[in-house]
Amino acid sequence: MNPATEALPPALAVTREIGRLLDPIFISDLHLTQERPRTLARFLRFMQEDAPAHPELVILGDLFDFWIGDDAAVAAAPVVAALAAASRSGQRVLVMHGNRDLLLGSDFARTTGATLVADPVTVDIAGSPTLLAHGDAWCTRDVAYQQFRAMVREPQFQREFLAKPVSERIAVARGARMQSETEKALKPMDIMDVTPEVVTSALAYAGVRRVIHGHTHRPGTHVHEIDHALAERWVLPDWDSDAAEPRGGFLDFAEGRPRLVFFDD
């Protein structure tokens, strides 16, 4: 245990040194909570049926609907146990912070055996360099959200929030979630998607021609042009098995190429 690392706010206790991924499976935006029992059950089933076939499980943010600190994680026990079991089996579990679970910290990482990774981060997937991100930083047309995003990532803000009693943190998180849902209903859809030019700049800066991200809840594949060359953007599906029309899925690789797989149950 490194005392210097222990003192870091959760969003700063991340690594950029991931190394090569051999055959990963990617998920994001599950928004797990006890209020969505079917989605939670679908995740536990995924951890038994789909994830074990891959040496690496990569979670690109918003595994949880909200996370108010590692000291208040009792409700997440089944999820933590499933991730810990995967780690014990030899699977690498890589977790990126999302906008809802930004406060996942070193205790969570130790308990689950997961590695918290930087956002964004470039990795080698079977010989192909790929940029990974949650995706919210690229939604730059939503100015109000970007201002909020910058505030909650301030180390001092995180320290002060984590110092509050658990009951107060729960109230703040629920209030923020309700406000977010209200604001989203009033915003034009296009400003809540990534800004293409920002994604293109991120790809050019990283020197790669492929990116995988979540956050937007708009799964699919997109093509960008960078210096007269084509780059591909893969957007992960969000999960909600409790909805009237259940949805969810993952991204893995088939014969070296990414593919989106959607649940049919």
C-alpha cells in the first residue's frame, strides 16, 4: 500500500500503464443500482456467461448509477463480489471512471482486484492501438455539463464531498441525479452527443485510428476522417433490463475486428 496513492482523490488514483490487451470484452453505462434489479441480475449473468471467455474485462465508466465513496458501498456487494471472483480467476478487470461513479477509489480497486485506468487512455489490442474513453469529455456542446464536470473533478471538491456524512452524500447524489434527468429532458439531443471535431482531435493527438467509448447511450459505429485517412469510432450500448424495452450489450472482437453484441433477452 502506497500512502501517497491512498491520499489521492479517486479520480486521480488511476494508471495509464495498461499494456497489451489480448482479447478484451467491453461494457459501459450499466448504471447499476438496487432500484434496477433486473439490470443487476443481467450483469451477474453476464459475468457468468459472457465475460469469462475473455482474458480482459474493460468497463468504460458508469458501472454504477452513482457512487458516493468506497466507505458506502454495501448495496454494491453483489457487483463487487462478481468482479472479485473474476479477478481471482485470472481475468484482468480494468475500470474507468464515468460521470456517475467518479468516486470509485483505491478500496474498491483492492476489494475487486480491478485496476482503475485513466480517461482517455491508449492501449494495444492485439497489435492495433486503440483509444479508450468514457466519452463525456467530448460532449463539448453541452457547456453547462462541462462546467459541472470540471468542478466535480477538482481534488479539493472530492475531498470535501467524501468528508461529509454518508447520509448527506446520498441526499446530494440523489438530488444531482434528479436534476440531471430533468435537464436532459429539456436539452436538444445533439448537444448531448460527442462533438465530432473533438473526437477527431483526440484521435489525431493519440495517433490512432480507432476509439471505443460509452456515455452517449447511442451504440453504433461511426467513421471520421483524419488527414485523409479513415478512423472508426465504436460506441458501447447502455444497459436497462428494467425498461419496457430492455437493452444492453457489449463489444468484443471477432477475427481481430470489433463487433457490437446486443442482448436479446
